[in-house]
Amino acid sequence: MCGINGIFGLESIENPKGVIQSMNAKLAHRGPDHDGIYTDPYVALGHRRLSIIDTSDASNQPYYSTDGNLVFIFNGEVYNFEELREEIGSDYNFSTSSDTEVVLAAYGKWGLDFLSKLNGMFSLAIWDKTKKQLIIARDRLGIKPLYYSETDDSFIFSSELRSLLESGLIKKKLDRNNLVEYLRYQTVHSPRTLIENVHSIPAGHYLVLNDNERILNKYWEISEPKSFGNLKDETQVKTKIKSLLKSSVNYRMKSDVPYGAFLSGGIDSSAIVGLMSEDNDMPVSTFSVVFNEREFSEAPYAEIIAKKFKTNHHEILLTADDFLKEIPNALKSMDFPSGDGPNTYLVSKVTKASGITMALSGLGGDELFAGYPIFKRSMQLSQNMWLKSFAGVFRNAAGSMLKALKPSVASYKMADVLGQEYIDLPHSYSVNRKVLFDKEINSLLTYSEKMVNPLLSHCKALDISADKNALEVISKVSIMEITTYMQNTLLRDSDQMSMAHALEVRVPFLDHRLVEYALLLDDKMKYPLTPKRLLVESLGDLLPDEIVNRPKMGFTFPWESWIKGELKEYCEAHLINLGKRDSFNSQGVSSIWNRFLTGDNLISWSRVWHLIVLENWLEANGIDS
């Protein structure tokens, strides 16, 4: 795991090497093991290395082809590099045992088709000196980040926004259009960001640049049907799921440094730990966050799994005082503001301090195997399409009655769905994922902005594509979850918070082979009559009943009591500063805060925390807002 930087088009840049040095320095936390730079009259490339596979200096980057024509920088891991190495065979004379060299050799053999052969998480750049051509690419599921910006003369890219800003080539100006999206969903969805003229490479895409053109192409489409044979025999399906997940876990245990796993005691993390332990002679190191507030603590469940699989288990006891001390550091590590990141920051810190450099996570299990309530709600909606037959005025009246009888976030969202011009999956999904409603957003802002919703447009396009490929409702929701909330919140948080401690996190549920297979299965097979039924039954007796049937808690902290108590002064100060910004209405910000403090059940902790995080990020990065 590493960090990459680059600039294509150096004519107007006085000291390109100095700029890349500054950008690399901003990424030092991502790669403490080596700092590398390449420059020529056309391009400047930078790399910070965290050594995981082949830790020798021979695998440092930038990495060069044997003829010296190709220059390569790479952030991530390719897990099937040993198979690819064999497939390349005598066509290339390998000098290291790293995946880095294999990836570059794969490009040399197959050209741009090499991307479809990679099983891994990555962002990468290849400079071809002869063609004067730059290729940058991102993995299929967007596990690793890659941001870019274009000026009149240059194209600049990096693993982090902060490094782009450090270049001095980009204006630090808030994108007001995308601010609305952040307020609505506590994130901004790729390819947009919160900074004007800064974008991210979409997942599963590559970009080819030369002096004459910029060509963005997609090399993987999540909703395209794949061929997997018999998908109706449930016994065969369960065998295939376990086989694919086991293969994925085994791939992700390849490492030349000590590794472990995050363990919450839920189904997903417990499954990963169980599969890691099956063929492992050494006990797996596992890490769990525990609280004195027993209603939030998952310690008993994690302990069950740790004992069953005889892991080397570490409990991280977290108090409000501990968290208060860590908040400035956690928020300082946020490259992109998010309401959820500090969870991963703290467990990553302790994991790294225990001598672990790589950890496996259960992230992705909920998205693939219908672990969220939205899956059941979406199925219920699809079975009640008769609601469409009612005129809008009657549906609006029903929504108003629901809000009056049972005022809650859930009822307000249902009323919002009923009030839509169309009652369908894209509209209901875009409503269900909201953090703030449009009325509240308008009260926060000093400017009038058309409330366009890029997420809704994205979901409509996905729905059309899924219909074309005969994917069913649960698979459609999975695709929406994976390409929105998971990619743009969960994966982004996992990357930025783990890399703050130079800890690599690998996600076995997001092996593209498993994702492709799970999406083809029908709703009847995947419907969660019991929690993640298909996944659990595919694993046989791997997981004990206490884990399968436990209440779902999520990997969370007791935020509400902390924000109203120990963190109140900190939060209030940030909200006051946010209200002073040109884009924000101080009265609107104060109203949201006061409603939260007085127990308004329409304003939960998450509806104020993402505002606090936003203010911290704007201040830390000097963003003009």
C-alpha cells in the first residue's frame, strides 16, 4: 500500500521536481518505507512506499521496464500476481518477487487489456516515454482512491486531495454545487469532490492522456452479466460462495509482513477470521473496540469468535476521554470529510501499534448478502407497486398523516418517497440514504441552489442497466449500495483512516469474482429471512449460533451521549465557525444544533456530526467557502 502523485504537462511549472517532492511529503503517512521521484521534460511522478510484498529495495518505485521505456507507480496490491507471473512466463525476465514488477510486465504483454486480468485493489500510472502517453487507472470497485485536476497546461493526479492542494497548482475553492450533495448524504459521490475542478477517476475506469487528447474508458461494468453455470441449485450455489470467499481470503493473506484482522463479532468479520484460521498454523491476530457502555460494546461476541478460532485477541477499551483526546488527530487524518471515519482511525492505530502492517476487514458483506434494512424495504416496495395507481395528492396526504402520527426520520423518509413523482427503486433508494432533507439544507445555506440530485440520476442509470441484464431487486440494491455508500463513504474512510497509520486494510468480500457471482443470484435465494442467510448457510458450521442470531449493532460508538456530553464544547465551537462562513446561514446551523440538543428525534447525532467534520476539514485545508 502506498501513495502516488503525478503531473503531465510541465511547460509552465518552474520546478516540477520540487512540486512532486512537496506532494510526496504530504503522503508520507501512506508510505514511510521509501520516497521515489521520476522527472523528464514531459512528466513528473512521485511515490511513497509501504512495503508489503517483496520488501527489498529492488521493488521500490517508480519502477522501470527492462528497456527503460516504461515508468510505473502503483498504490495497492494485486493478489493474483503469482498466477500472472506464470502466465507471462518466458516473455519477461523477472528480477524481483513483487506484484509491482508483474503488473508492469502484464501491461507490456497485453497492453490495456491487462487491467481485466488483475485481481486486486489499486490506483496506478504508467508513463510511456516513446509514445509520450500517460495511463492512469483505478480498480474495479474503487477500493483505492485516485483524484485529479486539470489546469490550462497541466494534468495533476494523486492518491489524496491534500497532496493535490499541496502542489500549489489548484485553487482551494469549495464547490457549492457539490456541497449540497455532501449535506444531503454526508459524502460526495465519484467523480465529484468538494473542491472546484477536482475529480476522482471512477471505479473500473482508466484514462489515457497525451498532448492531443484525454480518453476515459470503462474496463469493468458491475451490472454486466457474467457466465457462472448453474445458478438455481442452492446446494451448488452455497458451495461456490464458500469456495470464492475462501479463495479471496487466501489471496489476501499473502504478505511479507505481520498481518491480522478486525473483529467486531458480527457475521462478516467472524466469517473472515474463521476462514483465515482454517489452514493457518499460527493464530490470527484479531482486534476489537470495546466500551464501558455495555449496550454499545460487542466484546462478548468478539470473544466467542476469538476463543473458537484460538486467535491472538486484542481488546481496545475506548472511553469518551480517550476519544476526545484522539478527535483532533482523527479529523486531521481525514483527506475527505466523512461522518464515519474515526471508528476505523482508532482500531487502525492500535492494530499498527501491535506490530501489524496489514489487516483483513469484513467490509462488503452487508452489501453483497442483504445485510441492511434497505434490502427488505426495497423488496416490500417492489411488491406494493399498486401505490403508483394513487394520484399524487392522495399519496402526499398519506405521507403527511404518517408524519403526524409517528414523527421520525423513517416516517419522514417514507412520506418523501410517497411524495415523489415516481415510486420506484432509484427514487426510494436516494431518499433512504439521505442524512438531511432538502428543507433543512436550504435553511443551512445563504445561497439559493437548485436541488439537483446526482445520486438519483446515477441510480436511474443503474436501474436501467440492471433491467436490461435481468438483475433482480436485491441485486439492484446491492449495486446501488456498492457504487454509492460503500465506495464513497465506507471504502474512502477505510483507506484514509488506516493509511493515517501506514496500515493496509484488505477486503475479501470485494473480490470481483465473488461480487459478480453474488449479483447474479435470484432474490428468493438471497432474501434475508434470517440475517444474511445465504452467506451463513454457505459457510456451514463455521459460525456459532450466538453470532448468527445476535442483534446487529454495527461498528459504531456511543456518539449521541458523547456529543451531548464530553464533546459538546468541541462540537459547538466548530458549528459556530461553520455558521460564520459565506456559504452558511448561522441561524440555520444553530437551529439544527439546538434541535439535536433538545432531543428532536428528526435530528440524530449523524445529522450534526457531518457538519462538525466539514468545518474541521475546511479549516484544516484552507478551503475558501
